[in-house]
Amino acid sequence: AKEIKEAADEFIYHEHVRALIFDFSNVDFMDSSGIGVIMGRYKQIIFLGGKVAVARVKPQVDRIFRISGLYKILDKYDSVESALKSM
């Protein structure tokens, strides 16, 4: 989680990111550290007036997102392409 957080923060800052899509196609496990990474980047992007979404979420991660309430603030898409179109 630490490596992803640092890489995302640097990218958001240097590239002036206003829309962020997390692609979860290769993620089979999510814990509170991962949720913290998403929430931190969400706060950054929203503060800048942007949007954050998740795409290609596997069932086991989807369950964690539902339980944690992340879908109350993040939109979920079947593909990165559909998320891009909505932003």
C-alpha cells in the first residue's frame, strides 16, 4: 500500500490529475491499508475538483468495498473505458 500511495501522490501532483480510475483487475485482496490508499487519493482529487472511480473490481474486493461504504463516494464500472467515458 505504501508504494502505491507514494507513486499515486507523485503522479497526481506532477501531472495535475483531476480524474483518477483505480483498475482492480489484478487485485484479489483488499484490507484497511488499501482502503486508506483509496480514501487518501479520493480526498486529494475531490479537493482539486476532480472525480475518482473504480473499475474491474473482483467479487472478493467488491464485497469489501460494499461493507466499507466506499460505493457511497466512488462510482464502480465494469471497464476502465466505461469509467473514462463517464468522466
